[in-house]
Amino acid sequence: NAGVTQTPKFRILKIGQSMTLQCAQDMNHNYMYWYRQDPGMGLKLIYYSVGAGITDKGEVPNGYNVSRSTTEDFPLRLELAAPSQTSVYFCASSSSPSWEQYFGPGTRLTVT
Amino acid sequence: RKEVEQDPGPFNVPEGATVAFNCTYSNSASQSFFWYRQDCRKEPKLLMSVYSSGNEDGRFTAQLNRASQYISLLIRDSKLSDSATYLCVVNKRSNYQLIWGAGTKLIIKP
């Protein structure tokens, strides 16, 4: 099984550009999550989804958007990139909100 | 006060030693607790869940103290491969979100 996959692995954006981070899982998990991790900090939840068509904001949603049209895919959209969005972005999925979360390998994003 | 607090370390420990670290949480209604391991520049991976009665998995033992609102992780006979950052994770009962600690860095020295 591929588990959770993310693309791209690395990306450099200029201020004001937009991009979509892709995330897919093949475990048929209903719950999916987007986190960001800044150096020396814990993971911060950006958005999460409890199933296809249902998304909700996490702790730090400003500057981001998500959609969940299928169980498998949960893309994260960055609009008008800012230097404060420089971070490592992890996508995760789980079969239940209180059970183990499986993570993708992350996307390292730099905004300059 | 942070919702989940951990000593950032690093803990420098000789191979074969026993090491323990704690994590405190602020929400007394939290029900689920986990320890994840994160290697440098990699994604977090579940090390173990923490149950009310405590649990053990090989060299690793996790304990929960609800009265004092902390969880602990004990590693016995530490190996070089145990070098990593250990993340404490607690659920936010109200909306099922998980709150992540910033992690404790462990370095095992030969």
C-alpha cells in the first residue's frame, strides 16, 4: 500500500503566488488532516475533513483553502503566498478521530 | 499555558541507559493520548497509545496520570536508533482535534 502520498516534496514560491499541495490516501480513511510544522514547534492543524464533501477549519486556517470531493484526495490550496507560510506541510489520515494518524512524507515550502 | 507542554531537550543519553520524559496537558476532559516519534526531516509515526492503566511495548512504557494531567514515556536499554524527537499528542475532546506538543529531542550516544 502507498498509504498517504503528498506532492510536491519541495517548492519555492514567490510572494503572492498560489499553489495546490496534493494529498491522497489509499486506506479508505474518512478523516483527513492538513498540518503545518514550523522549526522547533508542534504540528498546527490547518484544516480537516470527516468525509467527502465535509471540511472544517483547524487552528490556523487563514491563507488556506481545502476541498474534499473524494474519499481519497484532500488538496490544500495556498492563495497569495506570504513568507509566514514558509513551513513543512503534512497531510494525514485516520479511520477515527481518536485513532492513529498516518502521515505523508511532507512538503517543504519556502516563500520568498 | 500551552495546551500540551514538553521539555524540548535535548536529552543526551549513553547507549544502554534508561531515559524518561513527561508531557503535561491542560484539558482535563482529554480522553486520548499518544506518543509519536519523528525522525529528522521525516513525518511523525505512532510509537504507542497511552491507556489509563499504562502500557508497555518492548523497551517502551507509557503512563498516564490524570490527577496531575501528565503522560510519561520510559525507554529502557536505549539504542542508537532511538535518537529522534518524541511528540506528545492529546485529543481536544470538544471537537476530536489532536493537540501536538513541540517534542522532546533525544540523542543516544555510543
